[in-house]
Amino acid sequence: MGPEYYDPDGASIAVSLTSIWVLGLSVGLTACTATCLPFMGALVVGGGHSAGDAFRQTGAFALGKVLAYALLGAAAGYLGEILLDVVEGDLGHWLIGGVSVVAGAMLVFGHKAVKGCRTSRLFNGAPPLALGFVLSFVPCAPLAALLAASALGGDPLQGLAMGSMFGLGAAVTPLFIVMPLLGKLGREMTAEHPHMLTIMRWAGAIILVALGLRRMLLVV
């Protein structure tokens, strides 16, 4: 059983964690993929990642989303509906824009790190994790429903559980199929034409920076 609320007539309304998961699933299988594909596509292809690396990067991206929704759910349980007003404002655009620009810069300069060392793993894992986190702040109807339910509960721990389940649903995304395919395609192109890696890296960086600047210009 999930938390119970009451409508104006006094009737009990049960919200199960399963229904919250399904709500998150509706994000992961629809709007989220369309929104996130340009960011992750530029990151994976521009980085010249293999199919396996692309899958792991998508995993880091999904983990970022779970962490963000868990945090948002807990915050809504603590702050109430005021958080919904914050999320529906310009915060998401600034976060997405800033992280996207930084990810583009890391795509160009991060490859200089020694392969296999901690710095290299940081450069590979941090951008998708951060993008997954900030892209979770994009306002949408399912997110508004999650925040409203968490706010009604008035319990941060309950909100954390609801946000986590929502995030686990949103983490079920076709990107786990699409990104490895793009990674494989990119690897095949660079295997035949090694000079293409530099071109793809810069192209991916330019796309990420352009996407980030576009987000920030929306609120200027």
C-alpha cells in the first residue's frame, strides 16, 4: 500500500508505489527519450565510444535521473507545493544549459586524460550522470503529479521513496538500445577513417554547446 490522501469530499485516495513507477515509465518511454536523445547522442558519438561504453554511459545517465527524482520527491515532501513552482520556473533551463556547455567542453578536452586512469573515468562518467540529473528538471505533467503527490504526503522520506520509484520507471528507456547502436556506428566510421574521430568530437561538442546555449537563451 502507498500513502493515503483525501479528496474534498473526504474519500480516501491511495497512491501506490507501483502506480508511481508506472507514471515514471510513461516518461522514460515517451517524452524523456525525445528530449534526451540529442544530448546523449552527441555525447556518445562525439566521444567515439564503443557499444559497451555507450551502454555504460546510458546507465550513468539513468542513474542521474533516479538520483534527481529521488531528491525532488524528498524536497517536495519537505517544502510542499512551493517546489512545483520552482521546477516550473527557469531553474531547469539554467541547469541543463550550464551542464550541456560543460559537457561539450569536456568532450573536446577530456580525451587528453590518460586512458584507464581515474581522471579518464571521471571524464567519461560525469557528463552523462550530470545530464541525466539536470534533464530530470524539465517540467512535464508526470513530474508535476509526482511533486504534487509528494507534497500532499508532507513526509520527506515518503517523498524520497516515491521519487525513487518514479526515477526507476523513467530509467527504463529506449536509449539503452539506441545509444549502443550509435556507438557501434561511430566506431565503424572511425575504424575506416581515423581522422573522423576528431571531426565527430568537435561536432558533438558544438551540438552540446548549442543545445545548452539555446536552453539558457529561452529564459533570457
